[in-house]
Amino acid sequence: MTLAGRRQLSAVVCLAHRAGKDSEAVLGSLGLLGELLLLSSVVFLLGVACGCPEECRCQTSLNSVDCSHQGLAEIPPDLPPQTLTLHLQDNQIHQLPASAFRSVPQLTTLNLGNNSLSLLAPGAFHGLQHLRVLNLTQNSLHSLESGLFHSLPQLRELDVSSNNISHLPASLGERWENLTLFAVQQNQLQQLDRVLLESMSSVKRLFLKDNLWKCNCHLLGLKLWLEKFIYKGGVMDSVICASPDTWKGKDLLKIPHELYQPCLSPSPDLESWQGQLLGPAPGAVLRPPESHSVKEQDQSECELKPKPRPTNLRRALVTVIIAGVLSGILCLMMLVATIYGCTYAAITAHCREAPLAQTLEPAKTEGKDLLDSPPA
Ligand SMILES: *[C@@H]1O[C@H](CO)[C@@H](O)[C@H](O)[C@H]1NC(C)=O
Ligand SMILES: *[C@@H]1O[C@H](CO)[C@@H](O)[C@H](O)[C@H]1NC(C)=O
Ligand SMILES: *[C@@H]1O[C@H](CO)[C@@H](O)[C@H](O)[C@H]1NC(C)=O
């Protein structure tokens, strides 16, 4: 039988199944027990053939199953095996066991958004060879097991936004050559491993905003990678620094390169530096205490601070201010002297005040005229 033929048959079977459900209700109210039992068994058989779970709506022609918004606590066990698209969003599923989707190996799109997922077994997505879109947005995930997505060679779009993820393992994307969209906005991330970024060689759209980005040397790798990404035509939102205080609220991409100079300057500790900056060095974070002070020094260097103003400039500024104040005093003194002179001259009736008053007089009267004239 051809694929189309099989689909048509299953569509007919599904219709019969629906009709059966309706008549079951009617017969039930009539109390025809025997017929009901018979019909129920027929409905049951048809139900198996159709394979649409009670809580879901199946669109057989599209091989799409919509079980969204049903208050489900787990994945329905009787999903049609030919399902390509599975909507499980807006439920209360809180964990996925290993091989949770073994009954639907053809899946290409899986939406698990707005559930209560906090625990994903390491092999949760095992067997989904064809999965292209995986949506895990709006859950309660704190971390992701490094091998979680390794069984998804076709993965194109991954959405883990709006969770509580604080760390993404570098090897998470070991097989992400096909990934074109990666969304991790609204999480608790402070940094993103350069190795993880490099593994997404085909990514075109990136969503990173609303995380706790710590804009120190650790984020230089991300900055440089993003610059290249945008240059190649990639689309992204923004990386807004959450710390340190100097850069809080600033866009990582707008922090001048010069300020990253200390991150690149050679130091005795350079090797561990490069480990922290450019590659995954699992040991780098947990280092023996004897090197602690050195590391702390590094980190304080690492915090990007705007350079203090050179002292020369400060001195020049002080000089200018003093000069200004002195000349101000001088001017004041000259003014006082002038007034004194003028007063003296007025007393001796030789001051030039008289002509000055004359020139002021007409202007005053003109103003009065304007004010006194009635409104037109
Ligand atoms: C999330 O799902 C719940 C039901 O579980 C629903 O009431 C709520 O509206 C959904 N939220 C969004 C943003 O869709
Ligand atoms: C995931 O689902 C959310 C909510 O339904 C939607 O806004 C978002 O675009 C989806 N992500 C992808 C990659 O399709
Ligand atoms: C990416 O997809 C192609 C076919 O679309 C597939 O042959 C290849 O194996 C995939 N990449 C990985 C890393 O699995």
C-alpha cells in the first residue's frame, strides 16, 4: 500500500473513531448495556488503529498531534507512531524519562514550552533522528546535561529561553553543525563558552538577551565571536552586561576593544588566562588555594575599568581653575575701583553718568507706551 493510501485509510478510521465516540454517548444514555459493550470494543479497536490519545487532537493528514493545554503531567503513552509534529506546550509535565519519545521516532517538531520541566533524563531525546525543532521555552530547567542533544543530528532550532539555566556545558553542541537558531534569552547565564559557540557553525539567529552576562575577560571570547557572527550576516538581539558595576546595562558589543587590552596582555599566568578566555578549562575555576592571590589579582585586572585620568591632565585642570579664580578676583577689584572713581566723579559733577541716563530715558518711555496702549 502506498503512503498516501495508508494515510487516507487512517483518516477514515479516525473519522469512524470520532463518530463512535459520539454514538457511545447517545447509547449510554439509553442504557443499552449489551450494545454499548459491543460498540465500546469496536471503538477500542478503532481507537488503537487511529492511535489518537483521548487528550489530543490529531490532524492525520499532517501527522500532527496537538496535546497542548490539557493539564497533562506526562507524555501520553499512545501517540500515533507516524507523528511528525507534537504539541505538548502549556501542560504540567515536570520531567522526561530516558527515551521519552521512543513511540514517535519520526518526530520533526516537538514543542514542550510552558511546562514544569526541571529534570531531563540524559537520554530523554534518544532516538529522534529526524527532530528539527525542539522548543523547551518557559520551563524550570537549571542545567542541561552535556550529551542531552547529541542524539539529534538534524536539529535546526533549539529554544531553551525563559528557564533558569546558569551554565551551558561546552560539549552541549558537539553535533550542532545543522543548528540555525539558538535561543537562550531570559536565563541566568553569566558567560558562554567559546567552544560551544564554535560548534554552531551554521547558526543564523541567536537570542541572548536578559541573562546575567558578566562582562569581564571571560566574555571577550563571546564578544569577538559575535562580531564575526554579525559580520557574516547573523541576526541577534543583544548582550547587555549585568556586572561588573562599571558595565552594568551596557551592550557588550559597544564596549571599546581597547578596554579589553588587559585581558590580552602577557602575564606570567598567561596559560591559565588563555584557558579561561578561549577554551574550556574545567580545572581553571577550581584551582588550588596557593595560586589564589595570583588569580585574584588577575581577576581584578580582568574587571574592565575605565582608565583613570592621567595625573598630568588633572594638574593642568587645577592650574586652569586657579588662574580663573585669580583673574576673577582681579576683575572684581577693577570694578570696585571704577565704581569708586565714578562715585567720586559724580560728587565732583564730572562723571559721565548724565549722558548715559539721557540715552536710557527714551527707551524706558517707549516700553511704557507699548504697555499702556489699549489692546487692538
Ligand atoms: C502556560 O500554561 C498554562 C496552563 O498550564 C496556561 O494557563 C498559561 O496561560 C500558559 N502561559 C502562556 C504564556 O501561554
Ligand atoms: C517556542 O514556543 C514559543 C511559545 O509558543 C514561541 O514564542 C517560540 O517562537 C518558539 N520557538 C521556536 C524556536 O519555534
Ligand atoms: C546535518 O544534516 C545533514 C542532512 O540534512 C546530515 O547528513 C548530517 O549528518 C547532519 N549533521 C550532523 C552533525 O549530524
